[in-house]
Amino acid sequence: MALKRYVVACFDDEEVLFPAVKRVRNAGYKIQDVYTPFPVHGLDHALGMRETSLHTAGFIYGITGTTTALSCMGWIFTQDWPMNIGGKPNFPLPAFIPITFELTVLFSAVGMFYTFCYLCQLAPFVKKHHFHPRATDDLFVMAIECTDRTNVEDLKAFVSNAGAVEVDYQVAESGWWFGRYDKQQDLYAEPHSIGY
Amino acid sequence: MHLKYESQIREPLVDGNKDYHQVTEDIIRPIEVKPGRLWYVGFFISVAMLLFGVYSLYREVTYGVGQWNLNKTVGWGWDITNFVWWVGIGHAGTLISAILLLFRQGWRTGVNRAAEAMTIFAVMCAGQFPIFHMGRVWLAFFILPYPNTRGPVWVNFDSPLLWDVFAISTYFTVSLLFWYSGLIPDLASVRDRAKTKLRKLLYGIVSFGWTGSTKHWQRHEALSLVLAGLATPLVLSVHTIVSFDFATSVIPGWHTTIFPPYFVAGAIFSGFAMVQTLLIVVRKVLNLQEYITLGHIEAMNKVIVLTGSIVGCAYLTELFMAWYSKNDYEGYAFFYSRANILSPYGWAYWGMMFCNVVSPQVFWFRKLRRNIAFTFFMSVIVNIGMWFERFVIIVTSIYRDYLPSSWSYYYSPSIWEIGFYVGTFGLFFTCFFLFAKYFPTIAVAEIKYVLKTSGESQKEKMDKVEDQQVEEFAHEYAH
């Protein structure tokens, strides 16, 4: 992932942000992302993002848990070491339900959490570029990607006009992927890197 | 244009004139300043209690379970009572964070973080009891099904005690993930306003590099929703399985089909009482009265009176069935060992009846539901009552079993049994004090999310909206 140039526009109200997103996109600029202090509903659609498939992943992990539990218990009690426990059958389905249910939930929850962390590239000691420290406080920070043909000054004026309270120009890495740094760049030498 | 609308008739969830920055400031400020003297006093007492518990356990591990006053007849005493009690307390946290999320109860946002933390600490305390009750605790890993060199001898998958192992460990893991995934954005808020290098480094590590990207929030929302959907049946299953420990046996007073719903209701009842105990103190000490409002306390008291009444119904149903079944042993367990106040443990049964069934009925009165000192007092009473419930169920059913020659006269705990219980209180409060100092005790991002609809100052602006004609309103909101 290469270094890219961004115009960073900060908004202090989501009611201004939504029309601004619409205007910036209609004008043909590419919004790399909007960083918000809390989930703003509908913003993902306004930015043209597709729905996440995390639910599907959760379902697949869940049925993996179900089959793991049933097949392990079934194999142990009927093949590996059949035991006579009070004359009960060797494959008592009702008695297996609690553990099967628990493992379904466990696999699904743990799998989804790790998938979430992997997709969002979240892990301890990960260092990412933060466009504005107040993005986790009270600002909605829109990062607009600049191409070679973008007139930065025009774009800055355009977003100010759309209601941005703070406008800024930054050079940053566009993303982060575990174990793969881009060789050409130095993340710590940027104008607005906040240093962790 | 307003993005969301909520009627003014609903009580605001956040009092005072707040903007987003003020919310961050109010909730995260306590992390950044030195704790008050009360915090140190409380923390010191908790650690002292914890150390006493560690010493009690040291005695138990070194000299054996004989350090406790259990005997062949009363094989389950304070240890299993405390286990069920602590697990029950944990249930309120998951109920608030998962079930109330699915039911879209806005008031959960103010209390869910602390309640989930309470769940995790309570389950940690609960787990100690069955583990140390095994006696040879260094062989505790025998309860896990793994290929071994002893045959392999597998665990008994038909046994409710093994189901418990799976239920409690799954419950702990899922609660922890749910709690932590919600914490990540808030820890990032702490990181981004940190002034000291150390705080920036530590909160940078624990916040996993969170940026607040829209895509990440979208996935985060999906994760929370599915985890809530998973945690809802999970929380019901956990106490159901705990009740199976009793219900699948053939002991009079335990062998009943009413146990699962009765235990789940009791668990939520005691859990909400513990949430009240903790939050009434937290909101005062950390100055969060504007976020945990009287409305929140009243809502929780409503849950307490509902679940308390369900528990009361279960008690009466049990008595009725003991009479209606015409089973001598069941009748003896209920009408002599429990309900006869002159029997050795009659006082415990009537104490339980008073604390759990009679006393919470005062919460039908709005004035008392909104009285903080009274709520605090009642929350302690309810938890005492719920402890008695578990004690009554366990001890009164087994101290006189089918064979009179093996009856045990009176079981009372030894100092090391009490010490173990005191120690888990120490563990619980030590963890909670650390949590209140180093973590945002209220979900900052979730409060910001509901601020524009449910904040007091924002609701005042809704006057204009409520005067609108239907057509105008529909034009503005339908999209």
C-alpha cells in the first residue's frame, strides 16, 4: 500500500456531514473513509459501502461448532470408548444438546471476533495513521483521496463550503495489513502523525 | 434535518446540556485524575479480603476438603451455594447488554458497560467454587475432554456437571469478547486524549489501533448484534444448565421441571440487585448522575419487581406441587425441612421468603422505585435473600435424605469456608475497583449515539417537531 495524498475535512455535526458526503461524491471526488466517534447509521450506505458479510461468517463458525460437538461426542461414546452409563444409549441426543449448543455459541462468537479483528486489522501493537485525534471524540473526519489531477486548493474550498469546520492536507498510507509494510514510506515522518 | 426522533414524553437518558465532547470529558475524566481517598480505602479492604480468601484456599489445598465442614450427607454446602449465587449475579450483565439490545431498550446504554464488567468478575468468582470443591485442584484439567494416556478415559458427556463446565467457560468467553469489543472504541478515545506517554502507549496497545472508520463501525455493529443474538439464548442456557445440576438428580426438592425458568428469573433478580448496589455507588463517586439517571434506576427496579414476583410464583408452585403430588419425601422436604419455621433450617426458608417475595413488592410504588437510598438498601436485601434461596435449596434437601441413619443434624460452615466466600468478594471488588479506575465505566460511543435523540437539551428542541403537521413531519422523516 503506497503513500497517498488526502484532503481531510472535519465536521462537527452529523446533520451537516450527510449532505456534505453527498456533495463530495456527486462532484466526483473519492472519499477514502469517514472516521466517526460513534456509529452513524446510514453513513455506510451514503458512502456506497456494501453490507458486511460478518453475519454469514458467524453462521459458518456456528455450524462448525455444532458438527464438532456432535461428531466428537458421538465418536467418543460410540466408537472410541463406549461406556454403559446407567443403561443409557451410547448416543443420547437429548443429553448431548447442552454441550452442542454451548460449542455452537462458543465457536461462532470467538470466530466472529477474530474475523472482525482480522478484517478491520485490529490487534495489539498495531500502528495506523490517524487523520485527526478528535475523530474518537467529537469530530467526523472525512478523508478525500487526491489524484494527480486534483486541485487541492479547490477541493479544500469545496469542503469548507460544504460545512467542514477544519480542513487539512495530509500524506498518509491508505491502509494497513498485518505483517506487510510498504517499503518506500516512513509512517512517522508525516506532518500530522500523532505519534503512537 | 433531524436524523432521529424520540417523543418528549420519554424521560431523557442523558441529563444536562451536553455535546459530544462533554460526554467524552465527563466519562473519561475519572481515568485521568488520581482516585479519591475513598477509592484507596475500598481497594485496600478488597485486597485484604482477597488475601484472606487466598489463605483460606491455601489451607483447603494443603490439608484437603476436610477444612470445610462438609460431610457425607451435606456434600454440597457453602461452596455450591456461593457458586450458584455468583453465577446468578452475572446474568444481569448479559441481560442488559444482550436481551435489552435486541428489545431496543435505550436505557441500557448508560449501565451496560459496568454491568458486563460485573458479569465477568462474578463468573470469575463463581468458577473458583466448583474447581476448589474438587479437592485435588491440581487435577482440575481432568474435567476437559482431551485424548489422554489413561485409556483414554473420557469425561461423561451425559452429566450435567460436565455441561456446567462447558456452559460456564463459554459464558465467560463470550461475555469477555462482547465486553471487550464494545470497549475498543472507548479505549481509543482514552488513547487519543492521553497527555502522558505511558497512558498513550498502554491505551494504544489495548485499543488495537482503532480509528473509527465507517467500515469498521459497520462491522462492529454487525458483531454486536450477532453477539447479542448469541448471548441471549446463552444466558438462558447457562442458568438452565446450572439448575440441571439439581433437577436431573433424584433428591426431593430438586427433582422438578420448574427449575430452569425459576433459576433464570432468580438469577436476573439477584443480578439486577447487584448492578444497583454497584452503580448507585459508582454514579455518586465518579459523578455520573447525569448518565445513570433516576430513570435508569427506576427501570432496573421494575425488572427487580417483575423477576422477584416470578420467583415468588415459583416458590408457591413448588409448595403446591409438594402437596398435590402426595409424595412423602417431597412433602417432608417442603413442609418440614423448609416451611416449618421450627425445623433446623426453617429460619433460612422464611428469611428467603421475606427477602425475595415480600420485600421487592414495595417497588410497585413509583416513589420508592425512584428513592436512591431505599433502592440501595433493597438491593442488598435482595442479594441476601437470593443467597438464602440457594442455601435452602441445597442444604435443606440433602441434610435429611432417604435414610434416617445418615441424617446430618446441622451443617454450619467452618472459618475457611467463610474465608473462601469472603475471598471471592475481595476478588470481585478488587477487579471492580480497578475497572472503575482504568476503564470507561459507561459506553462513551453508545451514549453519543443516543445523545441527539434522548439527551435532555436535545429533546427540548423537539417542541418544534411536535407542532408540525403530519404531512410536514412525514416529508422530513420519510426517506
